[in-house]
Amino acid sequence: MNCAELRQRIVDPSSASTGGHAPVVAHLQECGECRSLARAFGEVERLFGAADRAFPPDDLDERIRRRLARAPGAVPRLLRDPRILGAAAVVAIAIGAGLLLRPRGRETTAAPAAPRSQAIRDAKPTAAEGPPPAILAIRSTPIAVGGAPLSDAEKAQALGVRPLEFVEFVPVLVALDPFFPETLSGAAPRSLGRPDSPEDVMTRLIAWDDAGPTGRERWLQLDRAFGATEAALRRQVELRWGVVGGFTPEEKSGLRRIVSRLVELDEKRRARVSADIRALARYPARERRTRWRSLPFARGLTGQEIASGEKLLLSF
Amino acid sequence: MAAGDSAALQRLLSRWCGPVFSVFDKSREPGDAAEATAAVFETLFRTAAKYDPKTSFDDRIWSIVVREAERAPRSSVPAIPSARLKESAAARAALMRAAVAALPPGERSAFLLTRVARLPLPLAAASSGTSEAEICRRLVRAFTALTETLAPLYAPRATEPEPPRDTVETP
């Protein structure tokens, strides 16, 4: 038995039951290096053997169930109906608008969201109106991405809506209110404007085509719902996207999960947590980081959620 | 489970949540370990329709655990003062986690499967999609690296130990 064979033998967990120790003993008596290594391997083994048994968090089952419920294969058929999705988006944005426009510092009163559905119903959709002639002139040649060529009207519709990623993220931006300063100023991010470069136009048309009829209907509904909200709210949400739009997909996913954690809290606790998070704005960046991590709410978050929240808090 | 049987899902979670979590808990912080555990079940759920009941379920779930365990990039081992290690169990646990996380992916998963999940070598090899001999080679490399990074925890003797007499201590 040589050194390599001996080492492979002693790391095999079943070697104790397979017998045949004589060659091992003989080699160890001759080789000081392997002797020393075998002892060190044994120490490492003991360290892990003696380590406390890990118990999963109490809510892990529930978190897994929620995750499974969100898995693509588990989406209830009802929720794939574009009309239901559109209605849900309108409700989400209406509730979000109520939350965002609610005066700060009065969370504990838990005022119900103001009903805006009438205003939203009455408002005419604006985002898809008016074809963008300059862009269509650039793309006047037929564009067929994996199917029939898009007509001019379809191109106009595709280029007139806001980016899908943005309109899907609007409820998250609204719910993350405690993480943002009370008002943001500046110009709306360029990414929310009409695509202006040939590459952006092509990217948008491909995304539109990829979305399929159901996805396109949903996209339009979300865009219309956002376009129908109050201008002041729209502007704040757009400016928030200017901060978050550049986050990585993992960081955006972390923010989504923070929102789902906030939503799970009862009203009173959510108000307290929101107040705690808002209070962080008073501290300098370095201290804000430490204080964020030590909040009771943050202690229950995953590493990715903590990092995403931290990045957002340190963006101002 | 694929058909949405919630009782089946409950049985699955009761049986496997603990063992899967404990594997990740030895190389990640508890929050990340919980997240990785959830990711394993999500993959299991998403691919349930493709599962052939004639094949071993142990093999199936552990192969997903292997992929998840190997996905994390190698991290570095922090320098923790020996005084801190002496007085704090949390610091010792952090060093052990970091030492495992610093292993190359294949060695990390081999170590976790055989030493934390305590899988027999053939099952660990099947779940990793490799041979038993290769698992042994990975384990040797893993143990060799761990003896160095974890040396402050077991305080190796300064002098060469006596050769064994009638028994051999194998890990």
C-alpha cells in the first residue's frame, strides 16, 4: 500500500467495516507523514461529528410552500387569465397609490387605501396611444421574430408601452416605500422612455413577440393601470425605478422577497417595522448599514434579502 | 406530489427538510442554508413530472442537493483570532462553515454528503454523477485542505505522535 492508497482508504467512511487493517497499520508504522495526516483527518472528522445538529428554521416548511406556490408550474389557471391579471394589477396599483400618498409618520392609524378604482376606470389609457412615427420609419421593414411579421399597429403598440420589467415591479416599488426618501427628485430614467436606438427598438419588439398574446394583453393592462395613476405617484415610482432599475436580478429578487415579508406582517407590526426602516435615513451610511442589519425584522431575512435591502438603503 | 397532493408534500418536507438543511448549514449562514433548502424543494417540485418512480428517490434528491451545494462560488476563509475562537462557539462554527465553503465545489459536495449527510460512498458517488474512486480522491483533497484551515480548532501537537500499536484510527 502506498501513501495515495492509504489516504483514500482512510477517508472512505465504510473502510472500518471492510476490514483488512493490516496493510494500513503496516504503512502507518513506516510513514510518518501519513501517520500525522491520519491523525489530522481524524481531528477534522471529530470536529464535524461533535458539531451541534442543525435544525431548520420553524417557518422553513411555510417558506418552501410559498415558493412552490410561486413556481411556474404551480400558477393556478385562473391567474393566467389576462383579464384577472389586469384587474389584479389595477387593484395592486390602487392600493399602492393609497399607501404611497398616505402622509408619512401616521402608519399606526392604518388608514385604508383610498378607493381610486373609479378614477382609474374613468381615466383613459395613454401609454399605447399615438404611434411613434420616427421609430417606425427606422423599422419600416417587416419584423418577424419567430412568427408572423408584426404589423405597424402592433409595432406602435409594442413601442408605446413601458418596459415589462418596470410595470411588473411597480407594486414592489410602492411597497418598498419605507426604504426610499420621502420625495425623490430628478429626471425620470431614460429606460422608461420610448426605445430610441435601433437596438432598443429591436429588443422591445422581440420581447413583445416573445410575450405571446396572453403576455401582451397582461403587459398592456399593467401599463394602462400605471398610466392611469396620479401623476405625482407615477413620477415618484419612476424615480424609484431610476434607483432600483440597475440592480442585478438577484438583488431585485431580494427586494421582492422583502416586500412579501412585509406583507405577511400584521398591520401594527408592519407600521412599526416601516417606522424603524424610515428612521435609518437619519444615520450616516456606515451606521445605517449596521443598524439595518440589527433590526429585528432584518434578522429574520436571508443573506440575499439583507444585502438587497442594504444596497437600497445605501443608495441615498 | 406532481399532482398537487399536499399530504405527499407534507410527508416529503417532514422527512427531508432537516437532512437537506443540515448539509447546507455546514457551509452557509442559516438564512442562506434555508434559502438553498427551499431551492432544492423547488427544483424537486418543478421536475417532479420527469421523475421515474423506478429510480431511487434518495439519489434524486441528493443529486439536486449536490448541484445546489456546488453552485455557490468558493469563498475565502476569514482570519479569526485564536482568543476569539477559544471563547466563542459561534466563531468556531463560522470558521468551520467558511472552511467548507472555501473548498472547490466537487470536494465540498463530497465532504458534505459523506460527513454531514453521512451517505455511503456508492450513493454519494451516484448523486454526484461520478465514481467512488473519484469521490475518495476528492475527499482526500477536502480533508487535506480542512486540516490546514481548521488547525486552530484542534490544536495539533507540536511533536510527532507515536506510531499506532495494535489499532488504527481511521476517520
